[in-house]
Amino acid sequence: MSLFLDRRRFLRFATTAAGVAGAAGVAGVAPAFAQDPPASKKIAWHDVRDWGVEGKGWADTEKYYDRLPARAKGRVRDAVWSLSRHSAGMLTRFQTDADEIFVDYQVTSDRLDMPHMPATGVSGVDLYADDAEGDWKWLSVSRPAAQTINTSLISGIAPGERGYTLYLPLYNGTEYLRVGVPEGAKFAPIEPRQEKPIVFYGTSITHGACASRPGMPHPAILGRRLNRPVINLGFSGNGKMEAEVGEFLCELDPAVYVIDCLPNMNGEEVAERAEPLVRQLRAARPETPILLVEDRTYTNAPFLPDRQQRHESSRAALRAAYNAVVDAGMKKIAYLNGETLLGDDRDDTTDGSHPSDLGFYRHAEAMEPVLEKLLQA
């Protein structure tokens, strides 16, 4: 059901925007993409922290938009902790009849892009609108060129009151985020959903590399398709099935755990850690389904024997772990073949490893039917 139509999800207060601040100058958005709001325009700003975000598993974080609790510092490896400061997978929702939507936000790092991933995905915010059929459709994305962005995200919106979803940056932290509408427009925050989320634990691919914008990684796509909250715990280069991370996964109460760490692990590591992680999760959450995902196939693997061997070794170890827990009587455990995650045309990555938007679409296509079954289990 469309969130716009589900009034129970709306906060009990709905505000008509009052004058809060005049528009500030644009920082880092190309004029052809979004116009600098006129100096005379009055904008009512709304701090997202006042109603909250989805995709955040813990309240006791060091900074509001962190992905792990402050307690994880010193418990997980430093690299995992550092990457957990990124706001990957978080989103916020609101309803408005405004014909223009503004954003004012700041990211924590001046590394706004990467050689293989644009600033729109690394540091942008990504806006979707609820269409007349109750589906979420893309509307606009910011194009940051500085750490602070204050701009009109989209203007000329067709008349009507509708719901919006705003995804936060994938590979950067978020210091603050405000949504603005013209003074006099209606604005009502939408509460984060309370349904059990799908929790993804994985690598740079789960983290979002190399999506063109924050709404395009497969966890975000699947969240829209399955109408479920999603928690993204992808840690670039550091999805290692570690027991220390598993301790925090056990604190969550998800609808499904998706374990997708093989791109960061060799066969020996998988053999050592996969079965213990599954048993750790099952001990804490006896009824929660777990999906084990093989690594996607490197698109140039047919020409590189060492990559073929890596796939064979890690997949054999994961399959052995899966068979061991199933043979031991463990229920609600599913397995996804890595060959299904990308296409036979091999044109769906940026660098042979990280999916493009097409690759993420194909990841979602492969995972959706498996997750649908697990959600019904």
C-alpha cells in the first residue's frame, strides 16, 4: 500500500509552512540541474531529526546518521567503525503539496566522489515521489560539489499533495539534513515504518558501489518493491562475517537477514566464519530467516583463471556451511547462487566487480523472489 494513502503512518501533526529562513546560495549544484532559489523566496525548513529516518538500527549512535551504535567503537575493527559513519541506506519521508522542494545538508567528508562512482551516489540525496498508482518513482537527485549543499532540489512539480522519499548519501556521512518548502505550502512528516526490516550485511556492493544515486543499490530497490524498511550494513572492503559485527546484528530483530560477504572473503575465511555466523544469528533469533548469498561473478572472470578459482573456493565453502546447518535441522535458511546476480552480457558493472545501476537492478531481480518466500515463511 502506498505510504501516501496510509494515513496511520503520518505524524499526528501536519504543519502549514511558516517563514523560517530566506534561501541561501547554492553550494555545488550545476545551474542547469537545479536553480538557485531567488533571494526573495521564503522557505520553511524542517529538520529531518525531528521525525526520523528509516535504515537506522540503533538509537544510541555517536552521531545521528551513523549506522552502528557508539558502543561498537573499539569493538568492531576501526575500518568497519569508520565506514559505519556513512549514511548508506537511510531515508526519510514526508508529504507536501509544494511545487518546489529544497534541501540543506552537509556531508562529513570533502571526498565527494570516487574515480568509479559519481558525487550523486557518494554524497547526493535522492528524491522519489509517490505516483497516482501508489508506486515510488524517481524525481530528482542533488549534484554536490561542496560539503554543504543548500539548493532547490526540484521545481515545477505538478499540483497535488503527495508523499516523498528522500535517500541519504551512500559513501559519505551526513552531518545534518533539512527539507524546505515554500512558505505557505503544506508539509507533514511521515513517521519511519515500524515493520521488521530486511537487514543486509555485506561488502562495498551492499554499501552501494557503484550506484549513480542513493536510490539505486539493490537494498533500496528491494525496499521499494517489497514495501519494507531496510537496514544497510554494507562495509566497503570489510564485509568479513566477523563475530564482533555479528553481535550487533543479533541485537536487531529483522524480518530477514541477508548475508552477502563473499566478495571480501577467500575460501578459507568463509570456511572458518560462515557457519559460526549463521549459528550466532540463529541462537539470538530462532525464527528469523537467513539468506546466504554467493559472490557475484567478476565480469572478466572467464579470461582470468585466478578469479575463477576464487569464486569456486569461496562458493564451495559457503555451500558447505549451508549444508551443515541444514543437515543439523536448521530451518528458514535460504541460499542464492552468485551466477544469478549479474547478466550473461557482462555489461552491468563499472569495473568488472561493482555493479552499475543495471547490475543493481539485476541483483534485485535475483533476490526479490527469494526474499518474498522468506518473508512469508
